[in-house]
Amino acid sequence: MSTYDSLSRIQSDIDSGVIDCVGLVNHYLSNIKKYEHLNALTVVYSNEALAAAKSVQKKIEAGTSGRLAGMVFTIKDVYCHDAHDLQCGSKILEGFKSQFTATCVQRLLDEDAILIGRNNCDEFAMGSSNENSVFGSVINAAGENRVPGGSSGGSAVAVQADMCLVSIGSDTGGSVRQPAAYCGIVGLKPNYGRISRHGLSAYASSFDCVGILAHSVDDSALTLEIMAGADDYDTTVSHTDVPAYSKNSNWDGIAKVACFDNILSHEGLDEEVKSATSSVYDKLQSLGHSLDHLGFDYLDYVLPTYYILTTAEASTNLSRYDGVRYGYRSENGHDLESMYKKSRSEGFGDEVKKRILLGTYVLSEGFYDAYFTKAQKVRRLIRNETKKIFESHDFIVLPTAPTTAFELNSHDRDPLEMYLEDIFTVQASLAGLPAISLPNGTDKNGMPIGIQVIANTFEEEKLLSFSKYLVDHVLAK
């Protein structure tokens, strides 16, 4: 069977009788088995997916199917799915089953998308390599000693290795865009609040976004259109109108693009990533677009600000996992206090415990104003400075990550080295703006390179239109 890179091709082949939904699901199940060693999925819903495929095929034949009929998708192990396991890549949620389905997942199911499995991820979405999971590391299909990026690494590899067409990840500081870059696919983080977070396990509530990993901009646009919009279960979701993203055409006109010189000269930027990014800038200018080289004065502050605020929010959000009501409970506790301590110390992994401790510290009396309050003020400055750029520019274009995918276990001894992998993605997260990572060729080892585009508040429509233009006319093949 053909490898499909778009829903439109799948639906065309279904309509012409080349394939049916059952055959399609069996194709993906075969690939899941074939690439089992990549460890991208923690649970495969084989029987449920095949049953759903039969039902959707009947709807197609009757002319009553939804807009996503033929789309086979996976979800990151941070989303609730009624009566199914939810573990967030952690021992602390061992044995827990969801009691409802996340809004974004339900909206896809309602349009006849077929859910085939649950993806491995960094524990509670905390990581940049997908090495922090109780289920073990995920491996990049492009280089089997390489990480896939994180925290949505399992989702990225599932799309990369043709185990599904689309995967729903989550993006707090780059957790969709960075693995998309490492795996050579499209990774979309919408504006904060564009998609309901109901049913998404919280890491840092003022940052967390539902994200989309796909082969194409068109599939990302359609998936966003279906999932986006108001939800009575989430008071933070936007009530602004959702455009018909799937009807959007290529960008038409002169784009005013900003790039940052201090990113191109950053000491951590790999030379091949720099060259690929500069090539995009040159091609844009040759096509008549406006390119302004600016300096972003807050570049050195984005990571400290992000990690102070997200660890603080994580400390609060993860306090609910205590061994009392659900999930893992230590058998070594002899009273209530020791049960709490041992359940949490045994149930959480090292990276999560590190972030909880950091977050508790910055929220503690005597340090709250020095760290948390100050970081909130810097976040506002970063957002204001970023928004100011959009007063005279349509987009910011920059590398998605400073390097290509690094080797497994290579950053274990230096946490700062790991955190620096997020340096170019956290700006959009701090500002709450929509951003996308697109494939931009490969390095000399065949590892994918990503280019990132950031747009102004709720301008996903412009972002997707320009992204289609970039893919068709600018980016390396």
C-alpha cells in the first residue's frame, strides 16, 4: 500500500475504491508492528480502530461520513480518553483510567477520524528528548541512535514512520515544534487558548497548548479547524471565531519578515542549521519579500523566564498526584506523611522531581518576589517586545532548534545543554502566539532541519497560508 502524506489523497483513493478504511488501518497497524523498536506508542487500539474503520467505511458508502473520514490519528499520553489508560509517561499514574474524553480528541472522533493508539512522551511533557518516560526512550526513525525531540517525541515518530497520518501532541515551550523539526514533519502550535485544554493533563497551565503533528500544512489546518473553538468545559479557551483554515490558499503578496541577527550569531547554533536558515532568508529576498534583520534584546532571558514560570506552575499542578485518590501508592509508607513522600518520590522520575523542587523553591516565602514575580514581569516585556515587531511585520522566521537531533543519552550530564534545545521555541510560548515548524532539508548525516514561523495573536490563518507558500516555493526538498 502507498504511504500517504495527506488526507486528500486518502479520501480520493477511498472514493475511487483503491483502498478502504479497514485496509488503511491494517496498513498503519502493520507499520506500528514493524517499527515497534522505535517505542513511539505505549498502547495500540487495534480492535477498536478496526471496528471504527468498518463503521466509518459504511458511512462513506452511505454518504454520511464526517470531514475526517480516512484520517487515522494517535494521541500523546497526556490526553484523556474515556475508559482508557492515561499515564503521562509516569509511574505515578499507574493503573489510572480516564473518566471522560478530552474535547479536542472528541471533536476529531465526531468527524470520523479513527484513533489507533497512544504515544509515548516525556513524563508529564517535561523534556526535550523523549528520554524521560517510564516506558523508555523513543528513537528517531531518521537515525536510530538519535532522539526524536520532546516532549511529543512519540507523536512525531508515529507520523514520521507512517504509523498514522496525524498525531495530537502538546506544546508548552516547543514540545510539538522541536520534535517536528528533529523528525522532518510539520508541527503546529496554535495561539494560546485557540483549542480547549479540557482533558489535557496540566504541566504549566498558562503555557500548555494542544498541538498538531502532520505531514502537510493542509492536514494541520483542517485538524486545527475541527478542534478549535469555544468549550463550556474550559474557561480559558477563546471565543473568537474560528476561520475556515482548510479553505485557505497560498500566500499572495509581499510578506514582511523579521529575523534576529543575535540568533544567527548564537554560539549554540549549529553551522548546518544556520546555513539552511540563511538559505531561506536569501530565497525569500530573491522572491521579492521584505526581510528585516533585527536584534531581539531579550533572547538571553527567554529560557530563565520560561523555566521559572513553568516549574512554578508544575509544582502546583502536580501536587494532586499524592498516592491517595488514584494512581501509584507506595507500599513502604507507615503513616500518612510517609505514604505521601514515598509515593511521590517513587512515582515521579528525576526530571519531574527536579522541576517540582525548583518550582516549589521559586514559590516559597522569601523567594516569590525575587523569582516568580520578576519572571512574570519579564514575560510581559518579552510579549510586548515581540508584539511590537508585528506592528510592522507579518512574521518572524527563525530556526526551530539550534541543532539537529542529538544522540541518545548525550545530554544526560548537562541539564543546561538539554534546556538550550528550547531556546528558539520558548519565545512564542511566553508570548502566547501561534507558531509552526516546517521541514527545511537535512544535515550531512541525513538528520532533518526545521524552520520556524511565528505570527501575531490569533493569526493562524495567515501563518498557515504563508507556511504553504514556504513549502511550495522556498524550503529545501
